[in-house]
Amino acid sequence: MEENKIPAHIGFIMDGNGRWAKKRGLPRNFGHNKGAEVFKKTINWCRELGVKCATFYAFSTENWRRPTDEVEGIMNLLRRYIKDIRESAKENIRIIILGDITQLAEDIQFELSDIMDSTKDNDGFIVGIALNYGGRDEITRAARILAQKAANSEIAPEDISENSIEELLYTAEMPPLDLIIRPSGEQRLSNFLIWQAAYAEFVFMDVLWPDFSKKNLEYAISEYSARNRRFGGI
Ligand code: IPE
Ligand code: IPE
Ligand code: MG
């Protein structure tokens, strides 16, 4: 495939873990465990295919509505995965966490800040992990920072541009989002990267995330490469 036909940045909405477990008569958290394994493999597949950056939706600002035992299960899974994430750093991978981590347990916050800091000079690949992430929350946060600067007379309201908002988003140091892949059959964004998705391509797939394979990824990329992106032009 031609270089420009490969998306630089793919967003993955890792959905369908619960249904995957239910189909097998297993508790929902089994689906989350399996989903976390697929997350790890997908990073390698992306690298093999020439993608530069992948962002994974792991926990939304709305997912707190789930039963406590499920939320705790996901947080414990995250604690276990932090080790694997550290391993990735050895492969020249930069990790960027998207979302308000101050709402997470202190030990997790500490680990995540440390991982982001210790991988910030890695330039082989970028992995974004969206945790307690919401697109509306992300934009609100940027608005609040700019409003504070205006109130302090550091900037004038008319200086606020799309660029100044973009610089305050969690994706500021990532390549533009080219493609969003959502498995599980749902066709919505569920508050994922809503600003960044303005001109992204979407590929919705029926496969449940724990069954997502390299073939599925290749299919989504070939779909993407056949699209005609006009960005408002002709
Ligand atoms: C996605 O799978 C994982 C998270 C939201 C944490 P779900 O848990 O939403 O799986 P379904 O949609 O219920 O099948
Ligand atoms: C989106 O999936 C969030 C993540 C994958 C982390 P959800 O399962 O929470 O989305 P809805 O509720 O179906 O929109
Ligand atoms: Mg779901």
C-alpha cells in the first residue's frame, strides 16, 4: 500500500467486551481481560503496518455509571497492565494518557504520570490510552484554561483560535486523527475524540473487540485507503 494510504493516527473504540463474555456465559470482566490482550497485540499490528500513532478508548467519563464491581475490575486490570505498558517503553514507544486521571486511584495516577514522563522522548510509535476520557470534558477543560488566561489579561478573547484550542487538547503532540475504528456493531462516537474526529474517516465493524484480529485491522485500513478525503474541497 502507498505510504499516504496508511493512516498516521488510528483511534480504536474498544467495544464489545461485555457481549463477548456474555456469549460465553462468563462474567463481563473476562471480556475486559481478553480485550486488554487484544489491545497489546493491536499495537504491534499497527507498527507492522506502518501506522505512527494509535489511541485506544479504555474508559470513558460515562463509564462510572457501571456497577462498582465492574469499574473496580477494570481498574485492577489497568494496574496489571501498567507493567506491560512499561515493557512497551523499551520498544521506543511513547505513551500518552488522555483524560482526567485525577479522578483515578492515587497509585494509578502516580504510575501513569511516571510512564508518560519516562517515555516522552521515545519516537518510534505513540500509544494513546483514553482513561476517564470524554471529548466534551476535554474541550471544556481547554475553554476553562483559555478563559482563565483571558481573565488574567494574558490573552485577548479575539486571540483564541482553533489552534489555541488544539494546543490544549490531549492529542496536541500526536499526528492528526485519520481513522476511527469501532467494533461491536455500534455506530456512534460515545464522546471519543469528538473535536479530532471532524475530518476523520470511520470504519464500523461487527466483530466484538476481544475477537478483533490483524485481518480486521487490514480490512479497515484498506477501506480507509479507498476513501476520497476532500476536507471540504473538490
Ligand atoms: C468496552 O466493552 C469496554 C469498556 C467500555 C470499558 P463494553 O464493556 O462496553 O462491552 P459491551 O458493549 O457491553 O459488549
Ligand atoms: C465506549 O463504549 C467507551 C469505551 C469503549 C471505553 P461504551 O460501551 O461505554 O459506549 P456506549 O454506552 O455503548 O455508547
Ligand atoms: Mg459497550
